[in-house]
Amino acid sequence: MSCINRRDLALLALRAGTGAVLMAHGTQKLFGWFGGAGLDETAAAMEHMGFTPGRQSALAAGLGETGGGALLVLGLATPAAGAAAAGAMAGAVSVHAPAGFFAQGGGFEYPAFLGFTAAAIGLAGAGRYSLDHATGHTFDQRWMLGLAFAPRGLPAAGVVTKRPRARSVGGAEV
């Protein structure tokens, strides 16, 4: 097996694993699957966490995770998939950041890892064993990297910085 085949197999394994985890996480929000809360309860939780409006925030997070994860598994529109999933995880990082880094204390380690992994796959491309490759990279052009990642950076930064301000009123947590 050549290095290129090993690299492509590794990308397939990374895409499949990361995408499946993101899909499961997103379907908890959207449909209540796998012990999740579903859209209405997730919307209420989002409002409580300072993401307003809650329903649109829950829908955006669920679609970013589920849709981005599904596209990563398929290896289709990989830059957009990676950017969507990374953007959704940026919001999750902002929720967990006050608890520190490590997941065992409720920190942001896990969502950060998923976000960085999704972004890295989006930047690296899906590899040979993907729908992007099978379609001649129709949805995975070099110019799409900028189109996928640049517009998501500012909104993600806005969500991450707006949320803590919305959560505090006069210096006290709400």
C-alpha cells in the first residue's frame, strides 16, 4: 500500500469518525435522538445560556453539527462541511470555557477537539475515498476554502464574544 493510499484511508477514517460523532451530537439537538433534548428543549437551554433567539440558535447548532458531520462522512463539499462543524463547535466552546479546559471538569476540551478536527479536514480535503473525489472536486475547489471559512470566522467570534456579555447584567451572571 503506498503512502498516498494510507493517507487517503486515514482521511476516510478521520472523516467517518468525526462526522459520525458530530451527526449524533446534532441529532440530539434536532430530534432528541440518543438521549438528547430535541429542538424545543434545546432552544430553551440555548436561551438560558445566552444564545438569542434560542430556537434559531438551536437550529443553527443542530444543523451545523448534523449537516456538517454528514457531509464530512460522505466527503462532500468538505471545506463547507468543516467550516460549518467548526463554527457550531465554536459556540459549544464558549459555553464550556468558564469551566476551564479539561472535559472531566465540564471544560471545552471535547468541543474544541471536534471543531479543530472538522476544520483541519475541511482545509486538508476529503482524500481519494470521497464523493468530492468521485465528482471531480466540483464542491471542493481551492477558492471554496476562503468562501467557506472566512465568512464563518467573524460570526463565530461574534457569537463567542456576544454570549458572555448577554449573560452578565451589571457584572452579575444571569
